[in-house]
Amino acid sequence: MASFLIVDDNPLVRRALMCVLNRYGECRMAASASDAGRHIASGRDWDGFVIDVRLEDGSGLDVLATARRVYADTPAVVLSGNLDRMTVNRAAALNARFLCKPCGTEELAPFLSDVLARSTGDRIFAATERARHRWGLSPREAEIVEATLRGRARDEYVEATGMSVNTFKTHVRKLLEKADYQNLASLAIDLLNEQS
């Protein structure tokens, strides 16, 4: 499972982000730049950073700059309530995505896709093949499983394939019936965890 560091001084925002990210891995939270610094210095192998720009005791961008000394390629997303050109440019220079708050699963999907691809590697292909054989999935159903494992949002998948939303829902319904699952997220997590 992936490990995330969430850095935000607002407890409500930290909790909301944790609710989203807990589906994909383990979360640690920091309420300040100094607290985040301790987590970064811990030597833990972080798979993703979610960092607010404004913190009580400093800048989230400075926290990310510190993290980049050790975790140069770890996926990161910088959050802000303001769309400021200098902040967006500095986030890009630090190899991070930028999102305006509030944001949810759909907005975080590209970041999550980066994290899952990094933390699971070839496991995604193996998990997709296992699902295809286990449940006799059609090529389209297997493609939907793979897209889910990679953290792609429904709208992104539908747009990329040119499929209608109703057709997508039909494929998902049949897939979930075959696999005996209630939703794609649970199916994906179980498939990835089988190899952990």
C-alpha cells in the first residue's frame, strides 16, 4: 500500500484529504512545517506528498523543497486557496501538481494515478491479468479494471475512449456482478493487496 504525507494546518482539510487517500494507502498528517520536517527526516519511504502552501509556521513550498532533497521523484500535489502565478510556477519547478481548494477525488485522480503507478509498478498488469482470468472479463472490462488500478477517474476514461457514460456504467455493472463486488475501488484495492 502507498504511504502519504498530508501537510495542512486546517484539521478539517486534513481529515477530508485523509478520507480520500486512505482508500489508496496509509496517511500520516502534519499540521505545521516543522512537524512535516520531522516526518520527512524520519527516513520513511513516502509514495506521495499533499502539501498546503500556507502553514502556520512557514511555506508548504519550502517543505516540498526540503522533501525534494531526499524524495526527488515522489509524486506531490500542492494545494492553495488562491490561484497565484508565482506559486503555480514554483510548484511546477518542484515537480509537483497544483490544485486549488477545495478538491476531491476527481481532482486528485491524476496525482493518485502517479502514486499508484510508482508504488505498484508492474503489479497493475499482473493484477489486471489475474482479474481477467479469474472472472472471465471481456477486453473492455479488463481495460476498466486496469484504468481503476491506475487511479483514472471515470470521466477521464470515458473521454479517452469515447465511450458514453451509460455504456461505461453497463460495463462496470457487469464487471462487478462477475466479480461479486459492490464498487470498483474495493475491487482494485483487494487486487493490489493480494500481491503485497
